[in-house]
Amino acid sequence: MKKDLEDFKSQCDIVNVVSHYVVLEKAGSSYRGLCPFHDEKTPSFYVNPQKGFFHCFGCGASGDVIEFVKKIENLTFVEAVEKVSELCGIDSPLISSDSEFSRYVLLMEKIAKSYHEMLFEQKTALLYLLNERGLDRENIKKLELGYAPINSDIISSNASKMNMNTEYLLKYGLASRGSDGRIHEFFRDRIIFPIKNPSGKIVAFGGRVIDTGEPKYMNSAENKYFSKSKILYLFDRAKKKIKEVDFAIVCEGYMDAIAFHKNGFENACAVLGVNLTKDHIKLIKELTKNLLLVLDSDRAGISAMEKLGKVLVNEDLNVKVLTFSDAKDPDEYFKVHDRMSFEEVIKNSLDYWDFYVRMAMGETVDKLKAVRRFAESVKWVDSAILKAELIQRVSKILMIDEKEIMYELGTSSLENNSNNKSSMNVKTRRLDFDDYIIYMLFLNENVKLNVTEKIDSSYLSPFAKKIFEMVSDKNYSPQEVLKNLNKEEGEKFFQIITSDLNIDDVDTTLKVAMNKIKGRKIRSDLSMLEMEMMSTKDPERKIALKKKIMSLYAMLKGK
């Protein structure tokens, strides 16, 4: 189990997990932010992705990705592991056949299978998908689409077979209690879309009415395993293709994503009735930095663009936006166009911020109105650099001098506020060979054993000796070492082990370190011999000491 946990932690992106709770910025090979475990104004909280741990130089909080989630969410160890697995989209090493999540997923799979079988029994729903939505039976089976009948007992009957009671269904939002006290299943008389988490487990369902009822679409109630802000429809299927083609398509609905997949664009996924969130972006960024947003032409409002802009402004992404001129959405577009046509349309997509300023100005020939609308739409922008860039784009579109736009915005200066700049807490220092020895102690177990066997710690610097003996005696991890150091020592240690030293040949580096240690020992011996020579009065002893000193000097020079 220990090995399984270590493998699990090695797969987890600790920066990704911590970023769900803390705003981080790059700081050398690490990331830095305000500590979530104590109040502070100057960032002293560091996360190192290479070593997979966090440490705060202010309060001393330290640990791996599981410890972080356990501490910040106040969870048990098992709960923290499951939470980390959910955030990273990978299976928990603690999941067993009778675990809560495993039972939940098994129930959802059984429900999905029953919905799917019901679809082929209910001709109205099947014909709707075949004739009106243009799907074929292969698409339907591949996507595991289903149907919930008007008086459905599919959820309750499957739950009953697994000995799950009504309270369980209410807890996970699979059923609701009416005003009359009766239990009603969540989906009735709807086409069913299974919703999977990034690792491909069914965690929820989406439902669409067949007629003109309202709401047209609805999703399962949110619970501990399902959040609309963290899951993208068909992302589990799109992951491989996104990485392969190095860009992701994000659209706004089930049928839009299905239309893309049906037409060969298997790098597409869809939001579930919400704006694209920071958590969605994190999923995508693990695969690509290139994102194409395909927006429904009737819903691309400036309010939605502003919310999205606030998410994208801090992300290192190449984002383009596409809306259709001759169709409402992708599903409608692909009913009259083919794949080749869409590839041409992609070429006309706009950079996100170009799209944003055009949306902000609106359709008007009145330049003053356009600038004033723009001014209202960028009030949320804190970054002087971004605001300057947006002004530049407006200037080109309207052919107005940038200074006039700045005047209208009431902007006298676009320089960065120096008060917003923060200096590195960990000062940069040049590493010496003692530091290299410390670094090698934490490369891996084999290297550590090699170092502890071949290096004589007697001639290490006091700091390196302290770390060396700590690791040798108690087999400490980096975070455990940090807990035993004062603030100054901790900062020094953190800088050493998070340095990008890229040691290609450990044996050669170790030999160099051993030679340095040998040189330090010789100098120590020389110092003692020279002191003895100065104090002795015996002529013969002086001659003997002089020979030894000469010999040691020759050794120092490599002779």
C-alpha cells in the first residue's frame, strides 16, 4: 500500500491541487503565495512541484499533497486521498470494491445501462435522436445515451438491488421528496447523457426534454463526486485527442460536443450550463495551452465574457473565440456544413481579447459611444498592462489615438503600481559543494545511500553536517527536515533542494565532492601541523613537520 500511495502522489500535480485554494506565482523552480494556514501580508508559502511538497517559512506548515488537502479541508487521511484523486482526475489507491465512491460509481453505471436499454424500447425517444438530432445507432451506443421514462423507477430499482435506501438517493440528489412526502426520481421523460469525470467514471447525468418543455436541459444535483464547475462533458474521451492535436475545443452543450465528435473533432468537450471556470482551465492546461471557445451566437454576452476574462487574465493560454454567422450553434452548423468547412471557419476565429473589445464596444458607428461602452466593460481590469493592450486594440479598430481613449477612461498613467511588486523571500545565493551534497541526499534512495557511505561528514560545513546527520539517522523527508530547522536555515535548505541542478552523472559529481572533502581535510591537517611547527623547539621535530607539510601541499596541488 505504501508503494501504491507513493506512485499515486507522484502522479498528482501538487501545484494544481494547491492552486484550488491559494493564488500561486512562479518563484524560480517553485511557486509562492500567501499561506492559507496563518495570516500574512508577504508571501512565505512555497510549493515545489519537483519534490512534491509545500512549506511555509512563516508558520512552519509543511507536507505533501495529501497533507495539504487534509490540513486545509480538515479531513481524515482517507478523505484527503479521495479529495486529491478527485482534484487530479486519477483513481484513488484506497478505493476498494466496497468503498463509498466505488459503490456510487457502480450504481451510476447500472442506472446508465438501464437508461440505455430503455432508449431502445421507447421508440419516440430513439426516433427523436435518429431523425431530429441526426445521430445513428453507433453514435448512441458509443456515447451510452439513454432515456428516463415518464414514471421512471430505474434509479430506485437499481439502488434497491444494491441494498441502498431512499436516504442514500436523497443524499446524492438522485431523487427528491415532493411536498406530498412522496419520492420522485430526478429524471423523467428525458433523453439521458451520462456525465463522466476525467478518469472516465460516471458521476452524474444530464437530461433533455423531447418536446418543448422547460427546463430544456437539466443536470444531476451536485454532490461530493460531481460539480459542474469541475467537469467537462466528453472530456474523458477528448483528453487523448487534445494532447495529440495540441488544442482543445470547448463548446456550450451536450449536443454541440457530440456534433463535433461525430464530425471528427474528438478534441471537443462542453461546459455543463456554467461559464468556463478556473478548474476547467486547469484540466485543459495539463494537456495544451491552446483553446478554441465555440460560443452560441445568441448567448455570447458581455457579462459572460467579463466573467471568463477574469478567469483567463491570469492564465498562460492561447485562447481564440468562434461564433457562427449562419448558425446558432455547432449542432445546427454541422447539419448543413462538413468538417472541411469548419476547418476554414476556424481560421477566422478571433483572439479572445480582440473578441472581448469588439463585444465591449458593441455594434455602433458612433465612436464616442463605442469608447464609453468599452470604458464600462474594462473597469474590472486591474492589470495596467492588460488595460494598455486592450486600449491599443480599440485604437486600431476605431482608428482613434490611444491618448484620447485613455482620457475617456480617466487613465493618466498605465505604469505598474510598484506597491504590487513583492520581492523573493528566499534570497538567491551561489551553491557550493556542501549544497550539492545536500541536494544529492534527496535525489533518490540509492543516491542517498551512496552519499552517506562515501562522504565523511566530519569535514562538511556545520549546516550540511546537520542535514547529513538528520537524514542518515532518521531517514527524514525534505518536509520533515524543514520542521527541524529555524527560519533562516529553512530558507537556505529550501533553495538548495528546489534548485534545478540537473545532475547528469551522479558518480562524477560525488567524486568531485569527495575530492573537495579530501582537500578540506588536508587543509585542516596543514593548519594543525603549521601551528605545531610554530610552537615546537625541537629541531628534528621541525624538520619532520616541514616534510609532512610539504607532502600535504603537494597533495593539494595534485602531485
